[in-house]
Amino acid sequence: MKLFPKLGLLLILTAGIASAQNLTGTVTNGTTNKPAGGDDVILIKLANGMEEAARTKSDAKGNFSFKVPDDGGPHLVRVVHQGVTYHKMAPPGTTSVQAQVYDSAKKVDGISVTADVMRIQAQDGKLMVARLFAINNSSQPPKTQMNDHNFEFYLPEGAVIDESAAKTAGGQPVNSPAVPQADKNRFAFVFPLRPGETQFQIQYHLPYSGEASLDPKSLYAMEHFVVMLPKSMHFSGSAAFQSMQDPQQSDSLVEVVSNAQANQQLAFKVSGTGMLPDRNESASSGGGGGQVMGQETSGGNRPGGGLGPPIDSPDPLAKYRWYILGGFALVLAGGGYYIAKRSPAQAAAAAGIDEDETVEIQRPVAARAAKAPVKSAAAAAPAPAPAPSPASSSSSMLLQALKEELFELELERQQGKITPQEYEKHKAALDQTLQRALKREAQKV
């Protein structure tokens, strides 16, 4: 008679084991090309925000293993090496991941600034600026640079910071505060410069009486310094600036200084008012500048939608169009930190989750171009409303982000940017996560 209870218990245990799968992986040190042993490896569950599911250490051969519940949700593998985090996505069904880390140092050779782009608009007595920095780490052997003032810059007197964020190649933007330095109006991003490209963006506003003088005071040499503003505004700068007509944005002014030196005089004046036009463009960063995927979709009155710019017509802005489009300005304006953006209280509640680090996405997601007018936080914010619960806010942001990712995935497929196999794989993972999110939303109603 005691056989049946024991058999029932055995079946329950067996079912529990069957409902979980092994996720194995290897951590490799990209600086030494050897296994990275002794690093903390954290499994993060993304279904309900960012929840730590398990933690272990890589062994002497760099290997690690987790038991992953078969709940159909995506996971993220985080590896901490010498105080810097590195990430690898583990979509549903993943059984093995290969993570790469790098040794870090306070100063690394091979750091260069690819572009410094200022998008300027003015309205209702405010000058609004979104400034994008693109930094490339081409160190050999590859290393991560990390110190207490990893990238420094100046802001104008009286500037009020609305948003600031950082983004690594293939990653999503995350909050990264601009830390004040000893010098007046000097700030720094305390964010690791990993091998490859890192982008920083800061959005700020200041009082405006119809004209203003701006001095970027660049501390670094850079390939391109770009100022972009509406045609309804006026620009005045030194002879170093070259006006360039963007064939795809003829209603905007673009001023460029190429091969600018550190501490070079780049001050300029702007006057008038105007907002940059909305754009329905999608961009893809291939690292180091990338190129725009989508072109103007409107054909105007041209027969058959028009042919657009002639193929043989040179594009003077091709080298830095990705930066002119504003990098991830739309993310700042729209609040698209759907995975990584969390309040300090929420971040503290999720052990080991640092909101100042990037979550790398395995699929190259088409970055959103800056298609919305940049507004100050005060101007863009709606009337005060009761704050949603953390769970509700997290779920809603995740749901919205998943919808956007599905749209971008379809766009990439139609433009032939991904293979059918990649499309089916990522579509299945997104569909599964979206269904779970929709189910949770339905249960709240």
C-alpha cells in the first residue's frame, strides 16, 4: 500500500526535472584568448522585468551551467569580469551560450571619438539640444577602459539635463547619469568603454531669448563634429564649419567640422526658432558609423513613388548619416529603456542588477532614428497622474517594446536584412514572450 505514495512522489520529482533544462556555456577572455575562470555568472529572467534566477562561477576552463525552468521566457546571461559586466541573450529554447569578456584598465590606447553630433531646436523660450557622442575602442589586444571619468564633456551655463543614456554596439540604451566634475559645467559618463563602439547621449534645455552662443569645448580629437538644426533657424560659426546639404533631409541645416582636434575652437551662434521635422526612418548600426536602412518612404508626386536620389549622385553625409539621424534620440524622448531602465528602488530589489550597464541583444535590432521633436522633460511630461505599480509599469513597457521589436523584425525581413532562418527564430521567441505579456495584461483587466 505504501508503494503508491512513493510512486506519486517519484512522478512529481520526475515532472519537476523534466520541466527544467540545462543551459551551459563558456566564458572566454577576449584579451588573452583564454578561458575566463572564476568570473561571476548570473542568469537573469526577463519575463517580468529583470529578475535574478540563478548565480554561479565559471570554472578553470571557463565553463558554467544552469538549470533553467522551462517557462518559455527569455533569459539573459550576465558575466562580471574585473568589475565590468558583459551580457548574452538566451532566447527560449537556448541550451548553450558563448560569452566573451575583456580585461579592463583605467587607461587604454586606441580610444577615439568618431562623432559629436548636436541636434538643436528652439520653441517657447527654450533651446533644446540632444548631443550624441560616438566613441570607438580599437585597442589591441582588446581591453575595456573604465575609470571614474571615463568620458568627459562640457555643457553650457544654465543647461538643465533632461535625459542621459549610454549604449554599446548591439545593445539597448540604458540610463547613465552625467556626473559633475571639479571644473564648472564639466561632466563625465562613468560607463565602461568596451571594445567596439559606445554611444552616449545627453538631452538638455536652457532658457532662450531668440539667440544663443554655444561652445562645445571638446576635450578630444574627433572625426566629425556635426550641428543639425531646422532651416527656420540661423547658424553662424567659424570657417572650419562646412555647410552640407543632406539629400534626404533638405528641410534641415547641417554644419560639419571634419578631423577636429582636441580643444579646437568650435563655438557657434544660433538664432530663430523651429523644430526638426518628424521622420519615419529606421537605421541600422553596423558599428563605427553604420548606414541608414530605410530611406524616405514618401514618393511625393513622382510617378510610381519616384526613384529618389540618383544612384551615381554622391551623398556628402554618407560617412556620418547614422550620427546625424540622432543615434537613439527617440529612445530618450519616448522612454524606450524597456528592459534596463529601472528606478533605484527597483534596481536595489533585483540583486546584482546595475541599471548603468547595457543589455546586449543577440539579434541586431534596427535602432530607431530620431524622428520625434526633442522636448524638455518638463514640456513633454503629461499632467501628474497616480504612479503605476512597479509590476504594472514593467509589464506595460515590456509589452510596448515587444510590439516595436515585432514591427522592426518584419521591416528587416521585407528589406532582406536578415535570413529566413533568423527571421523564424527571432519571430518565434518574440511571439512567445508577447503572448505571455498579453496574458498578464488581460489578467489585470
